[in-house]
Amino acid sequence: MTEEQQKLYERKAELFVGENYGYYEKQWRGRMMQQNFCSWNWAAFFFPLYWLVYRKMYLEGFLFGVITLFAAIIPGSRLILHILVGIYANSYYRKRELKVLAQTRQLTEWEAIQYIKKLGGTSVLGIFAALLITVFVAFTGIILFPTGEKEINLQSVRYKTLMIQ
């Protein structure tokens, strides 16, 4: 890669990532040819769903949410999922960045900038949408799958009234 190509790539990569480019550039440095690499991303570990949608990976966020719902059945599996996302988030984000930038090679500079802005950067609105969906799913789960506390309380009240009589 020539020096001019390297500078063009860095400008596009910075546009793709946005404000936090310094962090990701540091994580990606020296790993240009590696397909997968391990590094740590605290935000992706603590808030994987919200990190994914914040980074405009909506399909991945949706899939993570669905997997998380099913993982609730197996004790400890959610922690494992969070750890895996924390370890591979930077690598996966790098692959996405390379893919988006590769798709801009045949575009004019203006078209490439618009394309990168559309698919890259961050989305605070995505976080709010994910929060609303999370709250909706939680309340739907509470309504559809009640814990049965009312039934237990009614039984204890009946038992107590029988004891009093």
C-alpha cells in the first residue's frame, strides 16, 4: 500500500469509526492481516446488545438479543456470551470496517463518504430503540409468563382463613 493509499484508508477508517477512532486504531494496529484476533472491549462486555446497535450493527444486535433470550434457560450462558463479545468485538468491528471500506473502492469520493457515513459511525437513536424493545420484551414476558405469586398468596390466605375458623 502506497503512502497516499494509506492516508486515504486512514481518513475513511476515521470517518467510519467516528469519535473513538484513536481507541480502535490502537486496537487494530499491527493486526491488518489477521482474520480474527483477541482484544478486550469493556463496553461490548458490559452492554453487548447496546454496543452492537450503537456501532450500527443492527442485525448482529438483533441476533444477540434472540440468543440471549434462549440462553436464559442455561445458567451461566449469558456471562459466557458477554465474555465472548467482549473478547471479539474489536475484531468483528474491524472486519465490518474493512468490508464497508472495500465496498467504496469503485465509488466517487463523495459517494464513498456518504456510504461510509450511512453504514459507519454511531447511533444513539439505536440505543434508545434497543432500550424500548428490551423494556417491551420484558413487560411482554411478565404478562405472558406470570410467576404465579398471586396464586401462592391466594392459597396462603385460604389456608390462614381455614386455620382461623
